[in-house]
Amino acid sequence: MTHKAKAALQKHGNTLCVAPTGAGKTIMLSMVVRDVLKDQEKSLIIQHTDEIFDQNMLKFSLVDGRRTLSKVNGKVKDFSGDVIFSMVQSLQREQTLAQMPKIDLLVIDEAHHSVAPTYEKVIEAAKARNPALKILGMTATPTRADKHGLAKVFSNVADQITIEELVASGDLLYPRTFVIETTIQDKIRKALENQKNQHTGQEDEFEEAENALTEIDITEIIRHWRDKAEGRKTVIFCHRIEHSKRVAQTFHRAGIKAFHVDGTFEREERQRILSDFTEGDTQMISNISVLTEGWDYPPTSCIILLRALTSHPVMVQMIGRGLRTLDQKIYPDMEKTNCIVLDFGLSVAHYGSIESKVDLLPKKRCPACKAWIPYVSPVCPVCGIDLARKEQQASAEAALKEQKKIQRLKDIEMREIELQKKKQEQAEKRRQAEKEKQLKKRRKLREQCAKAKQIEQRKRAEEERKKLRAERLEEYKQMLANEIFGQQAMDSWFQEDREKQQKNLLEEEEKKRSIIFSGVDKGIWMASGDQGYAAILHLSDITYALVMGYFYKSQTLIGTKTECLQAGGAFLLQNGGGFIPTKGDKWGQLPPTPAQLRVLRKLQHPPQTRRQAAAMISYKFHKNDILKVRENHQDKS
């Protein structure tokens, strides 16, 4: 493709290159710029999102480290480099365009945007400064939703790489697509039928259908995801911000770490969320038109389409986020054999293919059959001529292609079944080993708790004996001083002494039994002191987990509810420090302090007592460690 692009630029002065997501368009455009640009000449590369901006600069520096780079965006206006990277939104401003120098090679990434007014303004300004300007365009989807052709900017297509070619060469993965049938789809079809006569090809034409899709039960989406793609890094594409937020929140409440992101987020906040997805433990991202173009994370292996019916180019861009293969040098511990696509709308069923068709000319609609036809066509190719033979040939070719596709998918599924069996056997061995390890750990922890309890009891008993001995000596001295050392006085003194010891022992036993755990989350109870904490998690019908922390150390016990309560109480009495929540404490029943309420100000249901506030604050700071125990248990189960 790079050789053809250079030849086309030399011959025509402009050219368009078409390659699907994952083909390496950024690397290819960098190679063309490196080879075409002469000394003392300048190249301008324009893009429209922060993600594409940063990605293009990084990859270009890896391909051509000889030329100087500069950037033009909302904060920086530097045209000094041999190669200038610019955001089109910043460059199209009059003050910025006035500073733009003579450009010899203009590169437009995501070139299907090139006929937009902002791009046309930049192109006209660059041609005014240099009539011999060369223009290179790169895109995965040359067909626009509004049917405007690209012939105004490009007179030719240098080359097109198809998804089929990249799948065959092993550079892309073919999607394994599921069109999920729900009751909502009938409403979507009805809404689309109502809008058929007003069809314009614009993205906002499906508004009524999109309204219907937002009524879908999100728990059904979670069920299908768990059934077909659980554990996969997942990107969700929604149509509305509120719907996207609700989807992410519902997944999060179901124990699946998910976040929402859209174009209203500050760049730093958006980068933080995406970094947690690519480098942290976030399982899925729900977004509104943020990740459609220019964002790449190869381990993404599941795409969920919560759109009623998108345009074909947008569908191709969205599904393309999951088709990249994994470089084992970069991701040595990961494995990816396919990409699961879950379509809850009608996009996949409507278009059938994710291949892009190249046609630079604009389109017009036939007034008779409403079909989109070439703008210069004198008769309608749909209803004006007999296409039976061509349709039969196309049908036969499509049937043969479908058979090959089905056979290829069957072969892939058989390999997946064999691989899944091996994984299940390995997982069973790991579960057995982990089970033995947990049993040993539980026995060891019980022994440690029992030993610690005995040591504590002996220590307290010794302290009590010393205290009683000192009190007896003092009372004995006092009685001698008052000369009342008679038998009756002695009996009374010993009787009071025995009652005092019995009372102390009862109070001590009551204190041990009266540790209070407060509910802080669904299935989670917690108690803490100023040094240690204990949290009890409900894992299954009779299985509970106890997480105990002391300073920066923590340990876990799996057992019954009674075992966890006893072990947690013993641990807090030994390591909790002060302010341990017990039944008789008075401070814990007081209302929360202002400082506690400031820490917990975002809670929907604030605590009523200081004891509850202390438990919720402790849970807030140790939440990740506590929930990790539940996630590990679910993974093993």
C-alpha cells in the first residue's frame, strides 16, 4: 500500500488509502511521509481526537526519528517542526490558520471527515499557500453516513486492504457475532418502519428507535455477556449518556468493574479511566462516541452494541476496536482467539458485512424505489434495468462465500472447544490445589487464633491476680490499722473478694461476646478499632469469608458465619486497639462526628451512629482488598 500511495501522489498529487482498523494505518502514513517529504519541506498531519493525536505522534517518532516534530492544539501553537501534528478543531481558527506556513504534504487521518467544513477550511488555506500541495488520506470507512462523496478532495484510491485479507494473513481476527433477540427489537423495527419515508442516512435519524433500545432490561445484557464473553475486556457503545451511565452502574453493582466515559469528560479524567481499563482491573468501558475512532487496546475481545441501527461506517469502526491480534512480546500472558460481538440492536442483521465499499462520488436517491444510486447515473440501476442475471451471480457468490465463512467458523469453534477442554482440566487442577491450600490455611489460622486466645487469657488472668493481691494487701493493712481483724470481718472481706472476682470474669466474658459488626455493603459486615479491622463477606448459602487487617498486613479465613464472628471478635480484641465497637460502649451510640460525615458525604444513606460511621470509613479505605476476596472466590467457583 505504501508503494502504491507514493506512486499515486507522484502521478495525481493526491490519493486515498483504505485499510480496516488494525491494519497499521498510522505506521503506513508515517512511512509515506518519511519517503515522500524532501529536505527543507514541511508536512502537516491533521486529526480530530486527542487519542489519535497522541498515538500518531508516538508512532511517527518510532518510524522516522530524523525529522523534527511539533504540535498545534488548544494549548500549543508550534509550526517549527518538519512534521506538524495538529488538531483540526484548533487549526481551523482564523488566528491559527494565519500562522500556518507553506505546507508541501498534507496528511488527513480518518479521511472520511475531509469533506466536513472544518477540514475544507484548512485544505483551502494550505492550497492557497502552495498550489502544488500533495494530499494523502487514510481511512477505514470511506463511505459517509450522509452519502457525501470524497471526490471533492481525492481523485483516486491508491489501494484498499480488506478485512478478509488481514484475517487470512493472521493480522486481524474475524468477529464471532451474536444478534441477541429481545422483545425490544420489535419496537425498534416498528420505529424504523415509521421513519422509513423520512430516511436521510444521518446518524440522528434513528432517534425513535434509539429511544426504544434504552428500555431494554440491563440484567438481560449482563446475563448474555456472562454466558458468552465473561472475563473478556469489553467495550460498550451506547447512544445516550444517561443510558451509558446506567449500563455501567448496573454492571458495577453486579460485581463487574465498569466505568462510563463520554466527550464531556476532561482529558485527564478520560485518560485516567482508560488507563485503568488498559493497565488496571476495570473489566469494561461504556462510552458515547469516544472510542469509535483512533483508540486501540488489542486485548479488547468483546464489543457490545447498544445502538438501535447505526450507519455502516460507524458499525465497522465500533466492531474494529476488538479485531486486533495480540503481540506476544507485548502481552506474553494473554491469549486471544476471536472477538465476541453482542448486538442488541439491528446493525449487524441489517448490513451483514463489515467490509467497506469505496466510492468517491456522491449519492442521490431514486424517487421511485428510494434506493441510493450514483449521482451521475442517468437511470436507476435498481428499478430501471433488468438485474436478474447479476443478482443470481451475486447470490451464488454470496452463498459460496457464506459456506466458506461457516466452515471457517466451524473450524475455529472446534479449536476453541479443544482449547476450552484443556483450560477446564487445568482450572480443575488449580481449584483442587487452591482448595487444599485454603484448608491448610484455615487450620493454621484456627490454631493461631486459639493460641493467641490462650495467651491473652493467661496474660489477663495474671494481671488480675496481681491486682487482687495488691488490693488484698492494702485492705489487710487497713483492717490492722483499724483493729477490726475479727473472724466476721475476714469472712465478709473474702465474700466481697469472691463476688468481685466473679463480676470481673463475667464482664470480661461479656466483652468478648459483644463485638458488633455493622453492615456496610450488600453481604458485607464490618467492625474496626483504631489499629485493626475485621470484615465478614457472605460468599454463598453457608460460606462466609473473614478478612482481618492490622496496619499493612491482612489475612483471610473461609468458614461458617459463627466461625467468622468468633475469629473476628478474637482478632479485634487482640489487635484492634482502642474504640472497638462493643455492645455496652457509649461512644458508639452517639451521632457521627462532623469529621466522619465529611469523609462519608457522598453516601446516599449516611450512618446514624459513630460505630456505623467508623465501620463505613474503614470499608472505604480497605474496599479493594475486601472485594478482591469475593472476586477470587467467584473465579475459583
